Amino acid sequence: MKNKGTKYIFVVGGVMSSVGKGIAAASIGKILQSRGYVVANMKADMYVNIDAGTIRPAEHGEVFVGEDGIEADQDLGNYERFTDQVSTREDYITTGQIYAEVIRRERNLEYGGEDVEVYPDIPKEIIRRIEACQEKNKSDITIIEYGGTVGEYQLLPFLEAARMMKSKNPENVLFVLISYLPTPSLLGEQKSKPTQRAINDLHSVGLNPDFVICRADRPASPDIKQTISNVCSLPIERIISAPDVYSIYDVPVNFEKENFGTTVLETLGLPPKSKDMADWRTLADKIKNIKKEVNIAIVGKYFNFKSCKDTYISVIESINHSAWGEGLKPKITWIDSEKYETDEGALSELDQFDGVIVPGGFGKRGTEGMILAANYAREKKIPYFGLCLGMQILTISYARNILGLKGANSTEMDPESPDPVINTMADQVAKIQNKNYGATMRLGAYPANLKKGSVAEGAYKIDKISERHRHRYEVNPKYVKKLEEAGLVFSGESPDGVLMEIAELPKTTHPFYLGTQFHPEFKSRPLAPHPLFTAFIQACEEKGK
Ligand code: GLN
């Protein structure tokens, strides 16, 4: 281990996925940070993709974008929201990245003529990346969340890397197993057998958990805790009960109730420090007592069978943060934009909402419906907030309906459009032609200047901002003047004035009609809501009155 004193906590899942491993890892970061330690949260995904950028959002969930432009798993968003630490590429690894680097080095003769083997060269590269994350973050404690669940074939090299680190420095490395305790309705009794199996899976690769977090719909009973502690020879205080809670922001509070922070520090041999989570606790409590609702429609295109929570997680959380900040309880309704394309009459359902959001997206499907929704919200003065694609939609809709350019479109949707009000930057043309899609968009943080007196400047209360991007297309400079003459205000621009970053209508024309070429949702925090989301929610509240 490079930096001897530093500590590592591996978070692995057992029994099944989707039980909140990311939130648990983020919460571990939060409680240790609140005790004065520098923490880093890292995600290791098992897939061969180099990053999450090329994976369908309805399949894998949101692609979270870091300051440096990394297109990462949505869990990095959870980490940022909980610990308020900025993610970069050091905080995210995949099987694809690990193999690509090992193969690159092999081609460069960096293995000096040796065989390059899955074992130990792959685990060694994983260890190198974990240590690089620690070094970048200068963290006292590095929390590494492994995607997937124990027992999966593709997890083996990652578990082996963790085992190698543990065997070198047992006192510096911990394993936390996030498990699930089902209560079959016919029995009405909580069962620990699947967790015992997951522990056995860990044993079979030479690992024993140091903590077991028992996710369940109810608290883990003392008997169950005792059984699990016996199976892995752990003191009972290392078995943590993690029942379903009112909001994800309760998870760190609940962990502290279980004395998790103190026990982790003791186990790592770190001195106890007093905790400071007062603001967080106040927010988690406040959320439960908010009664007044604000009704938001998200008109999008990535819907899986049940919920869109994963696909639009940062958007949902940003709405939550701002609504809670204003003392409101958000009620979000998902609308598949495609339906407006065959049934324009259905647009009138938008009247019942306090505001409409059109979030990011790619490809033509559903965009005509979004354009109709944007026009409807403008005409009916329903607050409208467009995020990236949503800003492009706003612009296209304005060009069609106010400038009368009926064929206006983005060249992404219609390469032959007579009025390509949205098109690519020159450097993107070759990339698209060569099908060079991975990590080639305009990605990560870029600065912008805000127009004095605009809605955007009024919200931010500053005139220079920096926000994260993920897009290939832009407002076509050739149409900027025409659109402005027709009343659209480009209130945010790149410092050289070439790229339009925010489009809006003045307050005198519309209560809130604004779109951003960037993704403000990546920077909202529970205790520091994003100013544009807050301005939107305020307009929604006004409409609801
Ligand atoms: N598809 C659009 C573009 O590439 C918008 C991207 C997005 O919404 N993130 O520019």
C-alpha cells in the first residue's frame, strides 16, 4: 500500500442488487466526513464499457458527469450529494478501463517480456487505480463501492484486489457487506439465509465481512443480528440494521443511531472524533413534515417499466432540494413525450401542473412531442425548465412558432432541416462521421457569463458561472440574432460569446421559461440547492397559488 496510514473500506453487495448500496457507500462517506476525516468515495463497475457514456439511460440509469468530464455511474452523483466532494475520473473504474490500461502497457513492452496474466496483473492494476484515487483525494479513508453482488463471476478480480490489499495491511482494510433480509409475506418472519449464503460466497474467495449492513423493509431483529454475527464471527455491534427510511437523507442519520461511525473508527484504529451532522439531521427531519405540494411534470423519453428514478436521478434530487428549501413537497409525474405526437389534445393535461421540465436526451424519438410541450407551456404561461436537450427544444419551438420557421430543427433530429437552429460545433462533425462516439461530446465544466438583469443572473446572483456539460449540438450562431430580435434572450454565453449557454424569456413575457445547454442538476446539493432549480420552483409555487 503506497500511503501506509490511509484506510480503505470496500463496500460489496450480497443477495441482490438495487438495495441502496450506493446510498450506503455515500452515507459511510458522510458519517466519517462529519467526524472530521477526509474521505473519498470511488465506484468500480464490472462492465467492459470504458465508461457509462455509451450505455442506454433506461438500461443503466443516469450518466453522471464529473467536473473533468468523466461520464460515470450515477452513484458518483450520490457521493457528491452526500459528501459535497467533486468527482473526477480517478473516482470511477470499470473492467474495461482496467483491461485497456494493462493491454496498453503490454503493447509498450512495459511488462519487460513477462507473461501478462489475468492473475495477478488485473488485480494489481485495480489496486493501482484505488491508490491513485486515494492520492488524488488525499483521503484518510477511501470507500470503494463494487458494482454487482458477490458470487458474480466478473467481480472476482476486484475481490481478489481487495483481498491482496487486506492481506498486506489487515488493520487498514475493511469489508462492508450490504445484504438484504426478506420477509416473505406468507411467513411474516424475517429470513437471514440469503445473507448467510452471501457471506459464504465471500468466504469462498478468502474474505470475511467486517460489517454487515442489513437492508430490509424493517429493522433487523436481535435474533437475526445474532445469527449473522455468528456466521461471520463478528461482535453483534458490527451487524447494522438498515430498514427502509422516509428519504435517502435519513440513511446516515440511521447509521449513526446504530453507532456505525464510532464502531468503524474503532475497528480501523482511528481516534474517535465528535460528529457534526446537525444541519443534515435538521434537513432529514424537516422533509418529513412538509405538507404543501408542488406538482411537476417531467416530459421525457427514457422510461423503463416502473419508474424513472434511476434515469433522471439528479434531476429528481435537484427538484427535491429546491422544493424542500422552499418548504414544498414535490410531486413528480412522468410523461412520455411521444404520446403528444399522436394526440396533441393530450397537451392540455399540462394545465394541471405547476411546472414542466424537459430533461436531457439523445436522438429523434420523442422530440416532436417535447417541442409541442414547450410551445404549450410558453403559450399557457406554465413554468418551463429545459435541461440541455430541453434548451434545444425550447429554441426549436421558438423558431418554429415565433419566427415561423416551420422546418426548424436540430441536425441531430433532421440532418436536412432547412433551418438548423441547433447544429454541431465544427469539431464534432468528423467525430460523428467516423462513429467516434465514446467520450467525444463537450463534456465537463465550462465557464459562462450571464447577462445583467436576466432571469438567470437574478437566480444565481453572480454574473460568472461554471457548469457541467454533456452534449454534441449547440445553438447555431447564424440564428442567434434572429431569435433575439424575436424576443428570446440568450442570457448565458461562453466567455468568447460563441456558444449560447442559457435561453430564456424575460419575466415580463413569461413567469419562467428558461433552458440551459448545461446540466445544472449535477451541482445541486441537499443543503445547497441549485439557484436555477430554486427559481423554477418559486415560479411553480406562484402558479399553484
Ligand atoms: N442530444 C443533445 C446533444 O447532444 C442533448 C444532449 C443532452 O441532453 N445531454 O446536444
